[in-house]
Amino acid sequence: QTLEESLVKTYQGNPTIGAQRAKLRAIDEQVPQALANWRPTVTFSTDVGYANEDLTANGNNGSSISFPTENRFERSYALQVAHPVFRGFRTEAETKRAEMRIEAERQRLANTEQQVMRDSIIAFMNVVRDEAVLDLSINNEQVLRKQLEATVDRFEVGEVTRTDVSQAEARLARATSDRITAE
């Protein structure tokens, strides 16, 4: 994977950048909310009911006269429209505040993107460095193995001492340890 491919994948799929973008979208909604204060408010209400009245009248002689009951279906509707004419410059101030918050959030998003991309570049370069160190460690181990073989051969013919062989073995052991650490 190249550095460019790594950066593209990071930019498209990083959850930190995605969360910051979502936060920006949420803050973007504050401008329409502030501008909504210029719009009228419409309220509609209705009331529906059923009334049953028993009409009874008392006569002069103490008798009561009963009329047929009256059943009524009652309903009422109300529509109220309120339109602000002047709100003491609150709408303008809220709109300006929302626009400034959006600009600040855009800058935070840009900062987050830069930090994530920088971290991605550092991680990529660390991998490249570590792969190079591993290759060098493997090569060093192979060279020291050949030197050990040569030292053992020279020891067998009497050119070097047992100490020289032990030192060559120690160097090889150190190179093997370095390779394992690099891996």
C-alpha cells in the first residue's frame, strides 16, 4: 500500500473525522433555526363535544312542564397567526452567532483532519522504517552467521583462539535478538 492510498483510506474511513463531520452537520442546522424566528407562528385548535340538555320549566302552580331533551353536537375551531415585526435584533444576533459557530466548527474539522492525517503519515513512515530495520537485521544476521562459520573454520586450522569463536557466537546471538525484536 502506498502512502497516498493509505491517506485516502484514512480520510474516508476514520471514525474521528466522521464524528467531527456529523457534529458540523448538526451545527449547520442552527442557521435555519435562527432564521425561523422571522417566520410566522400558526396555531390551529379545535374543540368537539356533545351536549344533552334536559329542559324542564316550573309553572305558576308548582307543576313542572317537561320539554323534549335537546341533543346538540358542538364544535369550534380557532386559527391564530402571529408574525414577529421586531424582536429587538435578536434574530439577527442569533443568525450571526449560528454562522460563527459553523465557521468555528469547520475550523475544528480541518484541525481534526490535519491531526488524523499527520498521525496516519507518522504511522505509515514508522512501518516503512521498521520494515527497513527488519531487512537490515536479517542481512546482518546472515553476514554474522557466515563470519561465525569462517571463524570456526579458522579455529579448526589453529589461526584463531576459542575466544574469537565465542565472540563471533555472541555477535550472532545479538544479531538474532535484534532480528526478533525488529520482527
